[in-house]
Amino acid sequence: MHPLRPGRRSLLGSATALCFGITLALPAASHGPTRQKVTEKVVIDAPAAAVWARIKNFDALKDWHPSVAESPADKGNEVGSVRTLKLKNGGTLIETLERYDDAQMRYAYRAKDGGALPVTNYTSTIQVSDEGGKAAVEWRGAFYRGHPNNDPPPDQNDEAAVKAITAVYQAGLANLKKIVEAK
């Protein structure tokens, strides 16, 4: 047995423990944005199929969301279709249809970063289901705040992102309910 071997093991063990400790500490020392989620739901006094018929077309957002002036989609309800939302306040959003399921009354889309909302990496799903003869519409999204680095400005932080998406969903669902139930 080599006389230095026990010392080497001890030194090697200490170095390994030190590296392991540093590795564990690094994620705790850095702080970046965390994925935020918003889910809003409304129950509409109408059959689910009637509500789905109103919102199922990817280009129909202008017909029921009060903030949207135009919402053309280049390929309709085909996955990969790109929808350009022109907002009544002058902003623009570009979204791509990622999933579409007419039988399940659901579609999912992704927004291109840099639009009119203080979010990045935004994905969303809207779904209609039957709830005791009424339509339950659930709109949910997941996203990161608009400013990806530490110390975001107030209009680009997590709270601003959640507030903006919540407002979009609430306004849209409330108006959808109003339109459908008025008929």
C-alpha cells in the first residue's frame, strides 16, 4: 500500500464535498423568473355546443373579446395557423395554433414574445365543457414575466404579468357570457 493513498482519499473526498456544496448553493444564489399560471372559468346558461360554435374558430376572437378589433388567422383552425390580434387600444399580438380538438371543444395556442402583454413564453388553452346542461368555459395560460432578468421594472414583473393575463381572460369570458346569454 502506498503511504500517500489515505491522504489522497481524504483530499479527494474534501474536494468532492466542496464542489458538491458549491453546486447546490449556486441555484439558491441565482434568482430568475418563475413560470406563472392563470386559470379563469365562467359558466354560461347555454348548451356547451352553442358556446363552442361561437368561439371555436381560431380567427373568431374579435367576435367575442371586447379588446380585440381584428383576429385573422392565416390557416383557420389548422395547427400552425398564425393569428394576428389587433387590439382596440392599438397593440398587436401574434399567436400560433398548437393544438385543435373540435370533439373535445378545445384549442391551444402560443403567443410570440414581444407583443402587447408583459409576458414571455406564453401558452394558453381554451376549452368548453358541459356542466349540467350549461357551458363551462375554462381559459388557462402559463407564462413568464416580460422582463427575464433579475430586478424587473414594475410593469414587467410577475405581478404585472399575472394581472394582465387575468384581466384579458376575465374581460373575454364576461363578454362571451353576456353575448351568448343575451340571445
